[in-house]
Amino acid sequence: MRCPTLLELPQPPRSKKRWPWMEESPQLADVMPGGDPWPKISIVTPSYNQGRFIEETIRSVLLQGYPKLEYIIIDGGSTDNSVEIIKKYEKWLTYWVSEPDRGQSHAINKGFEKATGEIYAWLNSDDYLLKDALSTVAMVYQDSPNSGAWCGGCRLVDASGNGLGTRRPNRLDVEGIADWSENYFVQPACFFSEKAWQQCGPLDEEFHYGMDFDLWLKIAKMYSIEKVDSVLAAAHIHGESKIGRGEGPFKVEQVSIQIRHGYERFAIQDISRWIKEYDELMRKARRIYRFPLFRPIKPIARIVWEKLVQI
């Protein structure tokens, strides 16, 4: 499917301005500059009760001006206005469904079962692509078709869209990725090949926070992962997002994945650092508040360790 134009899509709410509400990426020619066909790109959006953000997500994909898009939305049976919004755009969707699932990883796996593209990515329903993201990735893919993935920068924004900074990929070899606390990158700005998915997927549905980390390690063991200089996407950081709910579950899965892939030294390194950071925080709290019976909550690192013992 060719991406629709701004005029073809439903009118956005009056309060919404700029990208992706009142702006669009230019419509691309039917073939790439050198005459080759554009690779088909398959985007999957897993969704559950993100009616506040999902329209922005959908429009950011559809307004890419890209000639060969496959867009799939897997909703987990939302009870807010998400389905109503999805239906507004269903004529431009390759496939969508709203039904109960086993969580985000399961929804993404279901979506890629429907995919037929050469380049894959998933875009959560509270994140969005930036202008020209798909054409940028397609050009990088043309230059390195045997790579397993391509990762660009990701802008971090609050619930109102205000910038919080930008995270760019650093080391993309397997050792660098395994040292996740130092070299993490942000999933919405990452694309991977259909070949890599067939060999390294599907996502492990035991993971609800670190499933992308697990996938990147699997891909990096078999393929090169290329760095893209451009900022490709934006991720919302808000109270209902996984990141906004706290770091504990992320850290539990992070060290579990590091151990699973044979990188115990990074797991131990991270747990040791978290304990030191926690102890320093507690010392400061005691000095400032002078609580004689101060009883701190368990440090995240100790919770992580207790969870690991149970595995």
C-alpha cells in the first residue's frame, strides 16, 4: 500500500498542530533514486488502552509518503476509545484486530505472523515515527542489505510532547549490547530484517519489559546491526508507560537476559552498581531527614537478586 496524503486522512482535532497532525512527509517516487524498487516495510503496533496517544502513532506511520507500507495493529481488547480511533483509519491498514491477548510480546508476535515485508519494526501505541523515517531506513537497508537491524536515535518526550532529550545508539556489537546499562538504545527507532526475524524471533513472551533487549542480542550474534545517524522516532515517557511505572521490572528482566545469553559479568556489574547507588541514596536521606527509625524500602538490586534466585 502507498501511504495516503494528509488531505486523504481524517481531519485531526483542532488543537493539534504540526507533525503528524498538520504536516506530512513528501510522497516518494514509485522507485528509489537509483531505479530499484522500494523495500516493503511492515510496521506492527501493539495496543491496549492508549486512546490518548494512538491516533498520533497511526498518523505518524501513514503520513510517511512511503510507496510500499504494510501497517498492522493488534489491539488487546481496549476498553477506552482506542478501537474507535483505529476504525477511523482502517481503510489504510493492512490488518487490525481487537481481542484479548497474553500481553505486548504476544501481540507483536501475532502482528508479525501477518507481515510480508522485507523490513520489520514495531511501534508502540504511545510512540510515533518522525518525518521521513521510513525512507531513511529504506536507503540504509539498500546500502547494507545483509545486516540484521538498523537503529537510529530516539527522541524522549513527556505526555504533552515536550522534549526530554534524545538517546542515540552507541555500541551495536553483541558485547556492547550485552552491557545494556551503558549502551542501551530505544526500541521505537529500531528496524530489523525479515530474515533476522525468521531466524531470531518470535519474541519470548515470558518477557514483558526486556523482550527487545533479548531480540537485539539474538540478532547481534548472527548479523551486524547498523547505526543510523538520523533521529527516527519519539517515545512518550508518562505515568502509564512501562518506563513511567518504575525501573524494577526492567532491571529484573535485564539481568535475567544477560545471564541467559552468557553475560553474567554484566549482570553482576549492574547489580553491584545499583546496590552502591541505593546505599548512597539512603545515607543522604538519613542525613537530610534524620529519621532514627528510618526503614527504607528494599533496594531495586536486592529485589532483582531475589527474583533471579527464584528462576
